[in-house]
Amino acid sequence: MASKNGTNGNGHIHTVAERIATQEFELGEVLDHLHDHDMTDSKALIEDAVKLILLNVGEDPTRDGLLRTPHRVAKMYGELLEGYQQDVETIINGAMFEVEYGEGEMVMVANIEYNSMCEHHMLPFTGTVHVAYIPRDKVVGLSKIPRIVDMFARRLQVQERLTNEIADALDAHLDPVGVMVVVAGQHSCAALRGVKKHGVNMVTTAKRGEFRTNKDLRDEFYRLAGM
């Protein structure tokens, strides 16, 4: 294990560790700090944190195989958690269209693949999302629904909240007669640790408007989704 006396270029990391250990941080202060700095500063902070983890699991962050690991991990988190930098209005960007469509008829986008990270262990969970809505006056561009799914998935999540966030966003911005969302997911935190069961599929649902009260609509949803 690398020495903790500041040799091997790790003195800065131990300084960071001491600061973390001796300071109390409120969420608002952390967010204010991040908003006051650009993404380069945020990535540097993540790199420092990764080096600290490597040290404390018994590794040497300065050895060849790990030298670029903090940089790669920071870049990875930037990609996997980019949803924090997005919002629904910007994604939709006015792509709402008046289209003649049967009253009370359903629009479905099925089998939307997603990748997310469990907020409890920061391990990935992946799966598919099925979304349906009943338009009131307008329909939304086809590509927008998968992008909304990705926006919420690319944050630290639990599947139950992810399901409801997608449904609530569509309900608020599309003003539909009804919305239904079903999310299926396989969770690494259940496969790699704890219960250690592979292939377990978790299914969550969220219903808004007519989908809450109309069983025929729900049955049609499940039939179209192939469930």
C-alpha cells in the first residue's frame, strides 16, 4: 500500500482527505460551490476523490495501470450523470404539433432502453421503458420521449422515482388526457452484492389521468407493450 506520509505524489490527496474529515458540508453549500465553478473544476474534484478511494482500498494511484484511472472515472461520471445538466423544456424545445388523431386514442413509445445508476451504491441498473399517452390537443415529437427518459435516467436514481419523474414530466408538459409509464430494470447492486441474485427483473409503473381509472386502457397498454 502506498505510504500515507505524502510520498509518491499523494500528499495533496491526503490534504483533501483531512479537509473532508474536518469540515461539515451542507448540500446548499456544495451546490453553490459547484455552480460557481466550471465543469473542469468539478472533474478535478472527482479525480481527487477517486485517488482517495484508490489509496484507501490499498492501491497506489501513481502506478502505471491506475495513473489515468481518476481522469477516466471523472469523464465517465460526466457522461453517465449528464441528466443533471438538462431540463424537459429545453429537450422538447417547442416540438409540439397539432395532429388529427382519434379522440381517446393512445400514442405509445415502447422498448426505450436506458442506463442509470443506483443512488444507494452508485452501481448501474439498466432496462427498458414503455411510455404511452392520450393526446388532448397536440402530440410531441417522437424523439423527445426517449430523450426525456435519458435525462432522468442519467442521474443518481431509484427505479421507483425514475418511473414517476418520467410520468410527471410528460403529464405536466404535454397536458394529455392520460399517461402511463412502465419501467423494467436489472440492478447490479442486487447481482454483485447483498442478495447476489442475477437476472432479477424489477418492474415499476406510474399512471396518470385516464390510465388510473380505465382498465381497458391499461389492458391495451400492456397488449401493445407485449407484456
